[in-house]
Amino acid sequence: MLRVFNSESRRKEAFVPIEAGKVRMYVCGMTVYDYCHIGHARVLVVFDVLYRYLRHKGFEVTYVRNITDIDDKIIRRAEEQGVAMRGLTDRFIDAMHEDAARLGVLEPTLEPRATDSMEAIIAMIRELEERGYAYRAENGDVYYDVSRFEGYGRLSGKNPEDLRAGARVEVGEAKDDPLDFVLWKAAKPGEPSWDSPWGPGRPGWHIECSAMSTTTLGNRFDIHGGGQDLQFPHHENEIAQSEAATCEHYVNYWMHNGFVRVNEEKMSKSLGNFFTVRDVLEAYSGEEIRWFILSSHYRSPLNYSDAQLDAARAALHRLYNALEGVEPGETADAGFAERFEAAMDDDLNTPEALAVLFECASELNRAREQGDDARAGELARTLVDLGGVVGVLQSDPADYLRGGGAGELDADAIEALIEQRNRARAERDFAEADRIRDALADQGVQLLDGPEGTRWQRT
RNA sequence: GGCUGGGUGGCAGAGUGGCUAUGCACCGGAUUGCAAAUCCGCGUCACGUCGGUUCGACUCCGGCCCCAGCCUCCA
């Protein structure tokens, strides 16, 4: 039985889908005006793992991950670069898809774009207006009337009165209440806009998620996810909008992943301390980044550092080394699989699940030492299958260990040097043999002498 | 100021009212020409701090200290 931590109740709850055997989940994706950084990678990977695990457990999952492609920052960025907004967002959507693919993230079932959902957005605002939850301000904007919604703050544990007390009021805002938020923004000259009953304009930040989730998954669905920073106000506002518009309970389980930190500080655009996925991919593989992300629990902070990425690299090296040269058998080991699932069932405890993989690899190595091929094959099967549940260890071990290294020595050159070295070894010219080995090591090639000859891998 | 979450061995990082987390690093041994990889062994106060509950607490309760986050755009 899967248990998940529901941010709304702040406790782990047994996961029971609305419709038996089926799961409907929505995750807030990117606002596409720049490249994804490692914080975005964490959302992509964490919910990809949830998606994979739910499917592994036999659920039929409808996974919706939206794209926000209309927003003030996008408009500003397009202006700065002197390009059309759609061109800018298309470009960063492509880049996001490339990054996701390299991180081994499966494509969601649906990936709606806000600008393609304008009808639904306008329809929902009209519904709110009809029900008396929206009002038009003097400046032409349409706002949501928070005071009308009972239970505002229940997701984030905030009290509306406290929020009002500490609220900052921006110049030029025409709200009745500082907690009110914009549903529809009247267009200023030159801005991208859509026609609406309130004149040309664009949707506010939160309404697109309410509209897209409802139109794709229905008024009520199982899981809604996103980064912790979306809990308030974004998700709180989504609840207010959706429940006011549909009169139904919106989401059963809210899941939020923790932040990526750099030197004990949140990685974020505004602090400028972020590393983009593509920059990190210059030095580390997508699988290494994925392992790094999974090596801590999804709700805990994740400290970004080269040492952590190096540790991920070492971990994958160890596991692929265990798998290399072993033909996975037909059946898996039930004991490891059970422990792995118990860990995952416990609110996706990936560090614990990865520990099971390590133990499986140790036992696999022991079986190999003892020449027990059947047992080794069974354990290799286990490792590959369980790895697949979290999206790792799916490469051919030999390719993984010897691949990459573009522009460096190719395999033929390496093997020629190994032959040269082995001739020297046969003549007991160890000085020459070690010279060749050291030269290869300088090129990132490590030699492994065994009874059956010399193997090599890249480090 | 209000509200969250957290402080575990050299590092990373799970977890439990009494029993080995796991990985890396270190040290010793096996293996090796020497290495590497692998195996075996190795942390007897590792659990922020001060009290309390208990036969027994790192694990429960309370105070304190410290860290991060939200309350403003942010995954």
C-alpha cells in the first residue's frame, strides 16, 4: 500500500485513488522564458519517479504537466530580446524537452499550454464572476475575491488575517483586499492579448492551472504536485478558484518537493545561484544527475555540489560494474524487490530504495566471486528491473562504462595500447607496462586486469 | 513578527522506543607483478543542547540554541 505525504494534512496518508486502478495527476511545469535549472530538474525527476512507480504498481495513470507560456516575465524577456513571444516560448519548450529526455524523464500523458487553453481559462473566470467570486477593478483587471472563499489558507496553513496584516501593497494595484489576486489582466498597448468579455488582456498567473487541470482531469482528481514554493500562493489560489468555480473538492493529495540548495541557500533565479541542466550535463550524465536527485528524499533539501555529483557517479559506476558481463536471468529476487517496494511505498523513500540496490549489487558481486552464474543472473535481473522503476541502470553496462569520452582516445586505440602493455607484461617489463597504464589513466581510461584478460573503462 | 520543516558517525543520507541502514572516505586482510575492480574485516557515546516520561530514548514530551523555507516573482 502506497502512502504519500499530503501537504494539506501534513501527514502521510494511504493513497486511495478516486477511481479504482486509475490515477489522475497534475504537476505544475515550467514557465518557459529561460533554460531549466537543477531545481526544475528536481521537479521533473521526482514526479517522473512517482509516475513510474504508480504505473509499476499497476495503476493506469493520466499524468498532466502543464506549460505556462504567458506571463509578465515572458513578455519582458521577449521584449528584451526583440523576439515574438511565441518564438521565445517555443525555443525554451524545446530546450526543456531536450533536458527532460536526457534526465530520463518520461513524457507526460498531456502537456497543455496556457495559450492553447484560453477558452477554458475565460470560461472559468466567467463562472467565478457569475458566482460572485470575481470583480472588475477600475483599471480593467479582474480580481478574485478571497474574502468570499471559505477556508482560504488551508493548504499552506496560513491565516487570512495574518496575511493581511503583513501584506505589501504594490503601487497601481486596484484590489479591494491585499489578498485578492488577478484573474484577468487588461492589456496595455503593445502587449500580447486575447479577446475576452472584459476586453483584450491575458490570464493571471494562477487561473491557467485551474483551467488546464480541470479540463484535462475533471473537477476533482487525485494528485497535484509541484515545487514547495508553489504551495503558497499558487496552489492555495488554485484551490480557491477551482472549488469556487466547480463547487467540488479539487484535489485529494497535494505533493510538494523540497528545494535544491547551493551552500545552504535556495537555488533560484532571483538569487542568481542556479546551475542550468544543460551546463551540468557538460560534466555529468543525465543518469548521474537523476541519481543525485534521488539520493535524498524528495521533501528534504538537496544540496547541490560537485562532490554530490561525483558521489552519484561513483555509485552508478559501482552498480554498472556489478552488472557488466552478467546476463540478467528470467526471474528476479523477491526479497530485494519487496524491500525496494516497501521503501517506495513509504512516501517514495528513494534513498532507502537505492540502498537496496547497493545491497543487491554487493550480493551480485559475491555470487560472481563464487561462480554462481544462476544467482548472479537473478540478481542482475533484480537490479535492472528495480532500477527501471526509478529510471536508472537501463543502459548496457559495457556501453555505460566505456561510452562517452568523445574526442578522447577511441576504443581501437585503447585496445591497441592494452595489447602493447600486455606484451610488455609478458616480458616482465613492468616499467613499460605501468607507463602505458599511467598514460591511459591520464586520458580517463582505467584498466582492470583479470584472469580472463584486461578490461577497461572510462572514469 | 506569523507559519512550515529540519539538526544523525570524516562526508552524503535513511531509520527505529531496546536488535548491522546504505554509499563514499579511512584503516587492516584476501586477490594482483604492482595497481584497479571485487570480496572479508573495521565506526563498542553517530545521533544540536538542557530537562522530563520510561526498566530502557537518537527514536516520545517540553524549554533553549542553530539552519533552511514560506508570508513578494520563483520548481
